[in-house]
Amino acid sequence: MRSDYANSKPRRQQRGNLKKPQPPKRPPLLLFLMVLVVVAGFGYFLWTLKNGSPAPVTQEPVKVVIPEKTSPKKDPNALPPKPKEEWTYQQELENKQVEVDLPEKSNQPTRPYQMQCGSFRKESQAQEMKAVIAFQGLEAQVRKIDGNSGVWYKVVLGPYQSKRKAETDRHELQRAGLNGCMIWFWES
């Protein structure tokens, strides 16, 4: 049995509700009584705490004993007396002589540094990079090198006496967008 809901006629709506209205539900009486008993018990508990039985009052006079001059008892929580400071290293150092061995300047290279920013087959490309470097306020040279693979035009900066100065210039070129500059020992 197939029913086609798209082509079916709408049903007539019934006017009015045929069901009888339900009377409103009452809360359960047993639950109400249990809550009332618990609240009353809690109230009684608080009342007994507040109005607890008073301590028995004694009518006997209180005897106060004032001890005669006796040595005071030490407090078990008291701190010990502050120790006397004794420093001896000042007197020891006044008469000492310190000897320091300075290493020879073996860490420092004997040759200065150079920075190479490019190597090109065409001299025009090398001159173009030299101009870009000049706009950054640095001076570069283009060197013609005859190698095993032909003629190369290298763009170099330097000589630098310290690697730190070469690094500073390299960072300046990196901020300008020229990446790939390498720092080498100077070769003439």
C-alpha cells in the first residue's frame, strides 16, 4: 500500500479538543513532610549549638599564687641569640697576590674576514647587486675570478678586522632583503 503525501488532500482540522482537561498535579505529600522534618531537625541542631548547656559555675574562690623572684623559664619556641659575625677573608685577601694566565691570542685569526654576497657569470648582474648594497650604505667590490669552470664575478665586502662587524653588516643586508651573504677569511 503506497501513500503519496504530496498529492493528498489536507485533512480537516478538528475544532476544539475532545480530550478532557487533566486536573493539575499536586506535589507529593510524603516528600513535603520529609523536607519539613529535615528542616526542623536542622533548626533544632542550630538552636542547641547557640543555647548549649552552660558550664557549671563554682562558688569557690580562685587562688592566685604569685611566685617570688625566680629565674624566668625559657620559652621553648624562642630563637637562640644572634651569633657574632667573624669574617676572615678580608684580612686574608689584603696580603694575597692574584696571578692570571692570559692565553696567547690563539683564538683570534691572523687574517681578516670578508663577506661574499653573490657570484655571477655576467658582470652586469654583479654590478647590479653592488648597487643594491650601496643603497644600504655599504661599499662592495666586484672581483673577476678565473676558475676551472670559467669566469666568475664575485660581489664581496670587506676586509673586516672582526667577525662581529661582518655579522652586523650581514644583518643589515638581511633586513634589506639580501639573504645568502657568507662570511669567509680574507683571500686576496
